[in-house]
Amino acid sequence: MRFRNSMRLLMENFKHVFRLVLCRWSISLVASALCCAFVLPELLDVWRSDAVQALWLDVKAFLKAFFGVDRTALEMAKQSITGDDGTLQQVLDLLASMTTEIALVLIGCVIVYLLKRFAETLCYFTVGGQLNDKMATYAEMSFSTSFVSNLGKASVYALAYVPAVFLFDAITIGICYLLLSNLPVLMSLFLSMTVIAVFQSLKLTVTGRWMPALTVDGKKLRQAIFHPTKNEKKQFSKVFSMYLVSVYLIIVVNAVVALCTFGSGLILTVPASYFLLICEQYVNYYTVMGKKYFITFERIEKNADHGDSEHFFDYLTEEKTQESKDTPNTTDGETI
């Protein structure tokens, strides 16, 4: 039910995917330019160094000897590259002497990455605000209006969300690196993909209620993070299972699209995947909190107790009682 409603919301509001495409490409372009500003000067200095130029000449000589089937020249080129005082060792010594510069470049790139994630999170929050208005009142708020009205909450949310996501991703990469380094290839790939799916699902389960809590109920960030309701705690496993299935489906769909369209289709499927996860966050929140919401103009998810297992049988009793009141009693075709 929740996944189906999320897919319906995705298709009904697919125009937001194109906004996300524009936002992601614009932000990525700026971030790439900033990274180049950090990396290119140091990279050019390394490329122009005598050690790298000597290594490049030896590599060209090696390739020429290899394709010319000249064993003598091949051995000489190999020795010149890999010898104790070869050009490869000279390049490694050069890089070792530039540890400070390399560290500063990496720190700069990490900062740019975090800023990029911050800007993307502002866009996701803006689209989430538009989706919330559509689900609550079927209102159409413009992107610019939603961005301005939610800028304060979105900034506070991004300041908490981006570091949390970065921590989850760093732990995931660290575990996958250890698996790939210490296990056979097939087993390490299997376990790495499992770790990625599980950690991404856990990340979505933990952080998925933050944005809806801020936009739907107007809660403070501290309340959204640290004060989930009793029913939210009880449905943790159900929400996690839904995200786990969604993550695997997203991986499969994007992999198939990448192969079948030579990567071109990812322009749409990647932003659509992000928007689907936003839809799932709001559907989960509305359902768990027992709130009604629009799926389409003609259809409202009106089972207010759908996410409340404690009142499920009370709800059924009320429904049957209401039906018995609305149905007239008849005897031999006559109303009593």
C-alpha cells in the first residue's frame, strides 16, 4: 500500500523530477568548477615536473618496444621505469614530498562535496514542501515560493542531515573497502552490495521522518530527530523493510537503464529515484501519524488509523456499527 501510493505520487508529480534534474546539474557544474580550481594547479605542477616527464618518456618507449616486439628495448624501458632509482620511484618520491599540498587539495574537495550536498538538500526540502502541500490540500505551490518559505527550516535540516549522511556513507565505504581487500572477489562483491543496501535503508529509516516532521507538523529539528512517537518506534522494522526493498529496486532499475541506454537514461532515473524516496518519506509519515492525504484529486487515502495498530480493531468496530446504522432492517420486504 505505501509503496504503491508512493509510486502514484511520483507519477502524478513527475514534473518535480525535471526540477531536480535542473538543480542537480546546475549544482554539479558549480561544484566541478570549484574542485577543478583546487585540483588543476597542483595537478599541472606535478605534470610539468621533471620526474613525471621522464616517466612519460619511459612509458612511451615501453609501449613502442612492446608493439614493435623489441625485447631488448622492452627490458631497457622496463628497467628504466621500475628500477631502484627508476622514474616511477622518482614520481613517488615527488608525491611524498607534496603531502601537505595533496592533503589541502583533498580537504578542499571534501568541503566542496559537503557544500554540494547541502545545496542539493535545500532543493530536496523545497520539493518536499511542494509535495506536502499537494498531499495535504492538493495545492500547487511554485518552486520559488516553496524555496523562500522553507529556506530557514531547510537550512537547519541540511546542517543536520548532510553530516549524518556523510557519516553513514563513510562507514559504508570503509566496510566495503575492508571486504574487497580481504575476501575473494565474488564473496566481497556480494557482501559489499548487501552492506550498501542495508546501510542506505538504515540511513533512510533514521533520517526519513525529519523532513516530513518539519514540514507537515512544523516541529523543531530537535523534536523531529530525538522525539519519535510511540507508533513510529513500533513501525521501525516495517519502514526499514520498505526502504530496503526500494533501495534494491532502485539499484536494479538504474543498472538496467545504464546498460540499455548507455548511461543516457540515468539523467532521468537518478533524480526520479531521489523523488521516489521523498514520496516514501511523506507517505510513511502520513500513514504512521494517521493523517489523511491526497494521492490524486479524486482519491484520498482516508484510513486515518492505517498506521495505528493499537486502534485497528476499534476502527473496524466503529465501521461495522456505522454500517448497521445506515442499513435499514427489513422483514418480508417492508421496512420496520
